[in-house]
Amino acid sequence: MAEQEYKTILVPVDGSEAAEKALAKAVEVAKRNHAHLDILNVIDLKQFSVSFAGMLNASGDVVYKTFEDVDKYLAELQTRVKKQGLEDVDVHARFGSPRTVIAKDFPEDHQVDLIIMGPTGLNAVERVFVGAVTDYVIRAAACDVIIAR
């Protein structure tokens, strides 16, 4: 039986330990397959809409600062991956629902044939949310999905 070869691999990241493990696995798989690696962070604007008793909305400095922080984080990851010997890597930040962006929108836009992601998020509350994202991606993605542990 022939081994599956992947050309474009997506790894969603959120700064969590689980995402770090997924990134490490994605780098290994991309090297073995001579594949392109896309590192993605999805910024969910809903997280800004009801903060601080409704005083903060999804416009202004907080969203801009969040995007700046994500941009810096992704640039650091890209540099680290290139130092590990994988040159064919791009980073992306998208606004939207993490479930939909990871499972459908981004893979369709970039012809992704493998998604590698962690099983959980940053903290107990985010684990419930991200766990739901992982579950959705497993069910809804049109490509292969690997959960890195």
C-alpha cells in the first residue's frame, strides 16, 4: 500500500502547548513530504464583543493590539520553523469563526490536503471551546486531519 503524500499542510496555532506540539509534528511531516506548511491563527472577533460589561466592542485599539501580537507571534514561529530546516512556510492571521476558517475556508483557499492540530486550547475555558473546534474540524474538514498529542 502506498504511503499518503501531502503537498500543503495547515497547522492552526493559538499559543498553547497543544498547538506547539502540533506545530512540531507538522514540521516533521512537511519535511518528510517536501510539503508547503501554512501556520494559521484565527482571531475570533466575538471574544471582544461583550467584554468589560459591554463597554468594549470589536473596533479600536484592543483589536489592533491583538492583531499586532498575533502578527509578532506568527513571525517568531516562521523564523523558528525556517531554522529547523523547512523553508517553504507561510504564516496567516484571519478574522472569523475558528471552526469554519480552519475546517473549510482556509483549506479551500489554499488547497490544504492535511490539517495537523492539537486537541485542546490554552486554559480550562478555552479547552472546552477549542475542543469543540477540534471536534468540528475532524467532522467537517474535506481533507485528512491529524490530532497531535
